[in-house]
Amino acid sequence: MVKPSLKPGEMIDGFRLEQRVHQGGMAALWRVSRAGMTMPMLMKVPIIAEGADPAAIVGFEMEQMILPRLSGVHVPKFVAAGDFEVQPYIVMERVPGETLLPRLPELPLPYAQVADLGLKIADALDDLHRQHVIHLDVKPSNIMFRPSGDAVFIDFGLSHHDQLPDLMQEEFRLPFGTAPYMSPEQLLGIRSDPRSDLFALGVLLYFFSTGVRPFGESETMRGMRRRLWRDPVPPRQLKPDYPHWLQEIVLRCIEIDPAWRYPSAAQLAFELSHPGQVKLTKRSERLNRDPLATVLRRRFNKGITRSITSVPTSKHISAAPIVAVAVDLDGSTLLNDALRVTAERILATLPSARLACVNVLKLGRITLDFTLDEEGHNKQIDRLVALRHWAEPLKLDNHRLTAHVLEAVDPANAIIEFAQANHIDHIVIGARQNSLLRNLLGSVSAKVAAEAPCTVTVVRPARTGETSQS
Amino acid sequence: MLIAVFADIHANRQAFSACLAQARDFGAVRNVFLGDYVGYGADPEWTVTTVMDLVEKGAMAVRGNHDNAIGNSRERMNVEAQIVIEWTRGELGAAERRFLEQLPFTCRDDDRLYVHGDASSPESWRYVTSVGDAARSMIATLAPITLCGHVHRPALYTMSATGKMTGFTPVTGSAIHLLPGRRWLAVLGAVGQPRDGNPAACYVMLDTKRRELTYCRAPYDVEEAAARIRNKGLPSWLAERLLVGK
């Protein structure tokens, strides 16, 4: 049976308890060591006593199921788990440093810092969602940062894995989460929408940039439910210098209807890393909350809450890819037309997909390059204009389209790095037709196809009579 | 130990062969059969002799309602099932019929209970299709893990130490850790007549050491299995439904 209390120096399955570092209501955290292992480790031991919160046990069970299946820099590495019949525990990597919680006295933080935090957390959420997990308790005390800057989520006790039974779902009829960060759909008992995490991140960004929690701290059901119809005060009312693009992003994250938020964490990360290209809608200008009539309509029209449906996490992500098209503006029209046709086909089937048009401004290896050409035109701007012109026939909403000019010595490397940094799901690139140039420079598309971290489509113009050979 | 568990083979030779081969490739060292070897399909004799042979070599098998109907004309079934059972009686030899008549209703192996349907009353052939059904079945046994079939649609149920129930539709190929400290009831999909919209044959692999359960799908020559049903003059709906998994 479970021992009543653990003491330093005690051994559990080869792990030596060194020091208790945290004692919470649901679990205790111990620093542990094991012969032959150098990685700093933590042991989480749930409190299972008479009258203990049953959520503690179920949350611990969920974590026991989920953590071993996760990998990568954004989660603590799983080491071992102990059964409930003997001594329940989970041993995991001890991530160095602090959570975001001790930073609350510093709020509000500078806008650039908030955007940077948001980008790192959105990157981590994207990785988590791709591993089928929705965290459902994104808040300052559950987020840490590695020395590399990567965000790490801790505590998966409230999480949902779309390939595992959701023990929380049936166990508790009341919603579980942290009141200020809980999304409207979570309040309605829906635990399977990854955009709930984007809502929580939006709350965090609002809080960190204004010092005010958008939906207050009420923990009563009545108080929490207000967010189903009452929109928060726009940040620009609280801080007149609040950037339009940041208000656009933050308010879009905390939209009541998940369908009005970003379709994926990767797309949110993309916006946070390209603030200059955020499409500024009415949202970005708002200084006041919605008028009473609108609020009342939402209050008594259940339309919005009814439209919240449950779709598996993996479907959400695969329906909202970021597609990058590498356009060679000096290349043949035929090829660029073929690229557009391919892009159009991909976008037609996926209404949540977005397109990043990329062009590489090649720099000389030795010569000094100037961004202004001989006539004094800014090459960057010229190319951005040309990229948008290329994309114009696609008739894409600005939400779904961005243009990027990368300056680089090696075009293939620049495209690969862009794809890595921006979580691109699919690269569309043209094959260079001029064989002499290809012989001299090597094939960019071949290198991208070989080394890119995602799917690559290499496009060639349709064969015409003169190029076909016997 | 890796155990392959099969339910509702229903005389579908093509589906059963595909599952056995796939499970062997995955490293299964023991086979368990949860009943309904006959009925609906066109190869009852081959199926029953194959199961008999495997039982001889250490496999475990329990009885299903269609198996029970072979020697018991009072077993009530729908019209199509009844037609096939009458035809099947004329296909099976004495040894095969005796094998089916002597099968146990349940079988216990370590912490696992094998049964065709609801374990609270194995001879009533009740379906487990809801958390309520699953709770009734679990409360009636002491086994931490129950495996059953009969429904032809995969589902997994679990009961916490405090008696709270959770139901879940398993995802093919995704191993689920059967946490100790709770009780589990796995309803298998069918080998020989899947009804969850996916025509591929369904079975499970259980890793007893890691306590992990994986629902597997084996694609097979559905057209051939359907053609054989038609060739034997059995109701054509039984052939058509295989093609769509309904």
C-alpha cells in the first residue's frame, strides 16, 4: 500500500529521494537521483489519502499515460513510472530554471518581449498538438524555458490525448482547468479542441502585455460563464500605445467561437514572427467593448455555443497547413504559372491553409551588396511587390497570404531554414529548366527536396511540343 | 508475452488468414478466440478446423452465440443468420460440431477474462454497447481486464477505483496502457464482419508485460470473401456488407 509519507534518503525502485522541492494539493515533487544517471530528475508523487481530491488521482493517471508518449524539447523527458498498486510516481527530467509565475510582479512586460514569449509558447503548442495532445491548462505556472529559449510545458494532468481514453471527461461533470485561462468551450465541457490552448495563450499574452486579466479571476461558474458572451476590454483602451498588430493577434486568440481564432498554433506562431504582415482588421482598432445590444444578442442566442463541435486534434492540424511557394522572379513565366496552378490546387481543398510566397535575393559571396540597385530602387520592396503580383490571381484573403524576401548566399539553405523556423508543412518549388545554369550552380529544388523538414513538391511546366524529345 | 485476440471470425477465411499472418509478424506467441467462428461467412469448416488446430497447440477459445446455435436449434437469431446457420450445420463434420458444443462460455487467464459478450450473464449473449453495459459486465467479475466481442465495433471501457466509467473508441495502431488500479473492458471489432465502416479485419494485440493493448486492422481480399458467400447461395446482403464494413 501507499506509504503515508516519504523521507529524504528513501529509495523507490532504484531512485533515491534527495529533496522535496514542492508540495502541492495534488502531488509532491522530489529531486531524485539514480546510480548511473546524470540527467537531473524529478519524481512526482500524487497525494492519495482519505478524502484526497479524486481529480489528483485521475490527473496523475492521465499524466502517466500521456508523458511516456511525448518527445522533443517542449516536454520534460519521461524516465520511469510506478504502479498504483505499489507506489505511484512518475520520474521525469528536471527542467532547469523557473516557470513564468515569478514574473507576474514585473507585468506589464514590453510588447516585443510579450510577442517573443508568445512565439515560443505557440511553437511549443504546435509541437504538442502534432503529438495529439491538447494541454488544456496553459498558464504561467505550467510553462518553463530551457537555456536554449525553447518553451517547455509541465503538468499534463488536465491534458487530452486524441488517441487515448480521456479519463477526465467522464470522471468530472464540471469543467476542470484554471479559471482565468479556461476557454468558453472548456466551460461547456468540450476537451477536444486544440484551439482551447490558443485561447489560454491569448489570455496569457493579454495579461502579460497589460497587467490585467481579460476575464478577471472569478472562479464561480457564473463568473466564468460571462466569457461566453462578454468580450474583454480591448488592450488599446488600457494602454493607448498598444500596437495594433498585437491587439489583432491577442483578441483573435481569445475570440469566443474557436472557429474565429487562429486555425492552428503554427499559424499563430507565424503571425507573431511576422508582425509587419499581420492583417489589421476592425479588431486591431477597437477601443471599446461590444455595445450592450451585441452582448445581449450573444447572451441569449446560443448560436455561437452551438457551433462548437468536436474534431480530432490531428484533423485540425492537417486541415490548416502553412504552404510555402518558392517563386523565382527572374525565372520563366511558364514555370511561375505552373507553380501558381499547383498552389491553387493545394489551397482549394484546404480553406484554413495559408500561403507564404518566398523569394531569395541572392547575395554575392565576395562582393558587397547594397539593398538599393543602380536606379535607387529598393530591391526588397520591388520583390515583395512582384511576389504579391504573382499571387494576385489566387485571390487569397490577406489572412492567408504573406510575402517574404530572404537575403542569402545559398538559396536552397535559405528556403530550408525558412521552412524550419516557420513550421512550414509543404514547400512548392520550381525545377530550374536551364540545364547550363543548373550544371553551374547545382539544383536548388533537388537540395530543398532532399533536406527540407517537410513535404516538397517540385513543379515543372507542362511539357510543350518543342521540349519533348524522342 | 504478446497475445493476439480474435473475435467474430464468422467463417471468413480470407479475413482470418490475414489476421493470423499479421499477428504472427507482430510476434504473437499465443492466440485467444472470443467466439462466433461460424455464421455469416462461407468457410465454416476451414475456420473451425483451423481454430481446433490452434487450440490443440495451446490457444484459448470460448463459445459465441452462432457456435451455440449449431447444436441448439432454440437459439434465436435474425433471419439471415438463421439461414446461414442451417446451411453451416450441413457443412460441419461431427468432430467440428462436438468442438463447438464443448467450448466454455468464459475463460480466465491470469488477470484476464475472455467472454463472447456481457460477462455478467455469458449465456444470454447480451451486447456491451454503452458505459452502462460495460459497468454491469465489469461489476459481475473480479478480473481486472475483460476482453469480449459480439458487437463487431471496437470500443474500450474503463472503471476507476471509485467506480466512474469512461468509454473510448480506440485508434488503430495506437497502444493504450491499461493502467493498473482501474478495470478495463475491451470490446473487439470483428475479424470476419466489421461493422464500424472500415472493411479491414479487426483484432487486438495484448502485451501482458507492458500492459498495453493495441487495436489492429488487417486488410484482406474482401471481394473474394464476398464472392464465396454469393457462390454458396447465402443471402447476398451478407456479401455486400463486407465490402463496406457495415
